[in-house]
Amino acid sequence: MKIRLDKYLADMGLGARSQVKKEIRDGGVTVNGAVTRRPETKIDTEQDEIAFHGEPVAYTEYEYYMLNKPAGVVSASSDRQETTVIDLIGERKRNGLFPIGRLDKDTEGLLIITNNGELAHRLLSPKKHVDKVYFARIKGYVTETDVENFSRGVDIGDEKPTLPAELFICRSDDISEIRLTIREGRFHQVKRMFRAVGKEVVYLKRLRMGDVSLDDGLMPGEYRRLTEEEVERLCSQEKKL
Ligand code: URA
């Protein structure tokens, strides 16, 4: 890929476009070992070697992270008041990262964060029914009737009922524990499905999205890069659909 030198440096998080232009003009940047003072110089991201004040700067087109989202942070790219899921990705290089889909502020678990808009768009398209698996604690007894209702789809007040969903009861008690697989991503969907059968979600965590599962070594608030295989699986998921 060929891009301008100032964009290359700004994309890699070395400053705003105006700042990196100044650095280039001041002679702080080399291309293949030679100082280049022209911000518009075209760079081949696969071939050229760029250094910023003597430090090599490799180009990464796409970044992919798996975050175990903690409760209390918002699934947005930026927010004036609240901590966002992007703020938690300390090692990010690129500007323009965002979460693929949203989890409520009080929901925990798997969130994939990337700058690959095309992949996100396809995975989130309502026409593609990507599995999302949740673990939840529910106030009150969850019953086989709930399992049957969910398997038929429930009316949550939208134009159409939900698609069939698989409810598995791990423990039915004063506080029940369940796993639920849904194939859509409607607003507050899990909470609204339980509300539709007269129950309340008191804890919610996403465990899986498509073929990518939350790494159980990640504590809430921790993240890691997706492996190449996981990225491959997400991308091939998109082709399978
Ligand atoms: N369903 C919900 O109700 N909340 C979430 O955060 C995710 C799915």
C-alpha cells in the first residue's frame, strides 16, 4: 500500500497530522536512511523503512484485540466523561480503533476491538447471523418453559420477535445461572428477552462471538492481541455467512 509520509506517522499514533508534518519538515524523520523533509512523500508500507528520531516505525494496517470488558466502562471509541473500552488498550498503535458491537456499561466479557471497518460491518450486519454466547445470572427460577419460549423466539417489543435462541440452564435457583446463544445483536437484547418472560438479568458476560471465545486467562480489564488464527477465523466466518 502506498500512502503519504505524514499519514503513515499519524496512523501509527506519533501525533496529529499537523504535528508530524512539523517533525518531518524539521528533519526528524528518515525514509530508507535519508532525511526527508516533504510530508507528501509517498511511502510503500511494505518496502520502505521509516524512522522517527532514529526509532524504526513499522506500519500496521489493521490491529485486532480481544478485551475482557469490565463493568463500568462504555463501549464507545471516545467519551468526554466516561472511560471507554479503547482507553483500556494501552499498547494500541493506530488511531481509529473501535469495538465490534456494543456491550452495556454493566456487561462484562468478550469485546473485539479493531480498526477494520469492513470486517466489523459484515459481522454486525443484521443479515448475517453471527452466534453470540452469553453467561448470565437471572433473578428467580429459569424454567423449561423459558427454554421453549426462547427456542421459538420472543416478542421483545420490536417489529419482529427475536430469532430462535438456545437457552441452557446451568442452575435454576433464587439466582439462576444460564448460557444463552443469540444470533442477532439488538439493543439490550438479552435483558429484554428475559424481561419479556418476567425475569431480570442481574449479571451478564459475553463468552463468544462467532468462532472466537473469550480467553479465560484475561481478567476483567485485561486484553491481548488476537492471534493470526483468530483473525483468520473471524474473516472466514464472514465468508461462511
Ligand atoms: N444483551 C444485553 O442486554 N446487553 C448486552 O450488553 C449485550 C447483550
